Amino acid sequence: MYAIVDIETTGGFAAGNRITEVAVLIHDGQEIVREYSTLLNPMQQIPPYISGLTGITDQMVAEAPLFEDIADELFEILNDKVFIAHNVQFDYSFIKKAFEKAGLNYRAKKLCTVRLTRKAYPGLRSYSLGNLCESLDIPITDRHRAMGDARATTVLFDRILRKKPEIIQQMLHHRSRENLLPPNLPKEEFDSLPESCGVYYFIDAHGKVIYVGKAVNIRKRIIGHFSGTSKGRRNQYMRNEVHHLSYELTGNELIALVLEAQEIRRLWPKYNQAIKRPSVKWAIYSYEDREGYLRLQIGKKYRGMNPVATFNSHSDAWQQLMGKVKEFELCPKLAGIQKSQGACYDLATGTCLGACDGLEEVSQYNNRTLEAIESFSLSGQSYALIGEGRRFNEKSVLLVEEGAYAGFGFYQSEDPAISVHDIRDIIKPATSSAEIEQYIQTYVHHPDQEFIPLESTGSS
């Protein structure tokens, strides 16, 4: 059994808007066997432009039932039916949200008549309901009212059901992700997405990039955009405009972050409303205790404080601090790694020199701590960061010259040791920005990136 649904609403996304009218036609695979429709009081004002489009005004719904009043009846009508609509994710998201508010957990298989029609009638100039009705000679009355649009959608579905029922069965298959996708996106483009790190692009009907994003797993991230796990106005509007996808592999997250920042500045996509600012939440701080020892401590990043280094996550800060403790033979307790009441646990094993127990001179310990602190700072230095490439025999290289990002590129990992001159030939020169500088600062000590001072590769 199929439930062909159409709704009218106060706006374009379920999180902040409400249903003003709902219509359902139950189709048993042969004919319509039940009809249901009602206006609904959304308990919020209907914007004038919505009233102009649908003809539904605040006065018309003032005495209409609330969704909660009809929820049980509508649930009974829709339950155990395949939910069908033209751009199904829109209608389904509103209905599901409304049921949740009424205390009902609604889930259903879905079919999108936009996607069905693209398969059954390829090559049409437009797949909007109005244009399809014109192209396929489907009568439509009371346009932009729920029952009028639901009747036209039912005729369209019935034709596809009779013409190419195998398309419907394919889309209902439990492994098909067809109904997760935006209505206008070719499934073959989605199927070609890799489960790899990189940057992806959403493209509209005119070939214009409307969104740029980065992901460690491109396929999984894009499923998140389209499945409803990423909610809100932007995602709802964006999904309706996406006609094509493209992507560029980067091999590792640092290059993905940098490329994303560069592409946003180059393209200024409409749904990247502002350049993404890296979210720096954690930092390593230094302070002098009552005994005069320099201590290190991980903490949240606060404005006005001067950290030794900043990081995107606590785990990144912890890994870097652990590395410094080993490299400079620092006391785990004075570095904030261990929280023991007395001496650190490492003292008994001989891996701590005893500053925490007064066995080491303050000046000796502090000199090593200062060296560790200075090692975090690379201001004005020139270096390269080597990371994983886009394929198994490739490496990425990111170049910083005199403290400023200069660009990135890729090279064959089986090549002999790469030189400074090679790096400068490989990279595509690029302009730095505050965002990119912050990404590099976060990843410069990351275990996934090999740090190479330019001096050690023969730089003059």
C-alpha cells in the first residue's frame, strides 16, 4: 500500500516551521482506496508570501485543528504504507517532526516522485510538479494546495507504476540509498563517491558551486548531509538546489582543511555563509609554581590568556604534551600528565629526574621546560609537513616559508629523499590566511605529519 502525501507549511524547513494543510491519498497498487485532507492551525503566523503562494491565510486556519488533534488518525492512515511525495524528504521531515511533538514515533519507507520520474522519463527540461504535469499532460487543479498537488502526484506515480514498476522496486530495495538523495542528484554521481579524505563540492542546475566542505570520509559525510542527520534551514534549502557533486582527494585531513579554506575564498559559495573559522578549544599553558618550577597544563582556550600552543581537541594537546615530556625528560606531574599527591609515579622507575620530589635543581628543570616551550613555536621558520597522499605510493607536502603558508602538492613516495628545491617545484603557490595558519599550527606537531626543517634538506 502506498500513501501519496502533500503538505503546505509556514516555511521551508521542519525545525522552525509548521504544517498548515495535509492531504493523503491511499493507493493499493491499482487505484485510490482512501482520501484524507484537512487544514491545520500551525500556532504561528503564516508569512504573507506563503499565503500569496498557497492562498492559505491566518484567518482560514484559526479554527482548524492542531496537528496533535489529528495525529492518531493520521498515524493510522500512514502506518505501514510506503510514504510517497514529490521531493519526499521535505514532506516526510515535516510529518515525522510533527508526530514526534505529538509523542508518536513514525518511520516509513519512502519514494520520491522527482527521482522516480527522472528514471522513468529521462531528459525532460524540468521535474518540478507543475512542469511535469504540463509535459506529461497530467491535469492539475488547485495548484499549491495539498489535495490538488497530491492528486497530480498520484496520477504521476500511477503512470510510473504501470509503465516501469521495476524502477519502484529498485528504489524500495533495502540497500538502495535512492530516497536519501536530493531530488535532482543523479544516483550514479553519489555511487561514485569515495570513502576517502578530501574536499567535496555541491553544484546547482547552472553549474555553480553552492557549497564546499571537507571530510575524512567523503561518502559518509555527504550521506550525513542528505539523510537528515545534519538538520536546519541551510541543509534543507541546499539539498533542493543540488544537481551535481564533485570532489578532490587530499590524502589527509590537514590538506583537506587547507584546500577547503582556499576554495571557499576562491568560489564564495552561497551556503558557505562565512569562511569557516577553526574551532580552537584547547591549549597548553605554562606557569610557575610556589617552588619556582615551570609547570605545563592542558586547559580550555580562553580569550585574553597566552597559551604555549593551541589545539582543536584535548587529545591533540595531550599527544603533543606527552611527546614533549619524553623528548625533554620533563616530570609528568609538573607537566600536568599525572595528578599524584606526592612525587610522580615515574620517579620510582627512574624515568623522572626528580623535580617533583625536590631532587633536581629548579634552574636545571626549568631550562628543559623552556626548551620544550620554545619547540612549540615555529614563528618565522621555514619547514615542510609531509603526510599521506591520495594513493598508497604518494605523499603530500605542505610548505611554510618564513612562517607563512606557501602551498601544497603531492609526490611519489618511492622517490629519493625530497629536497627543498623539489618541494618548491611540486607545490602550487597559494595565499595564506588566518584560518590556514591556525590549521597548520594545530597539525605541525601532529603524529600524522612529518616535520622537516628546510635547513635540514639543504636550504641556504
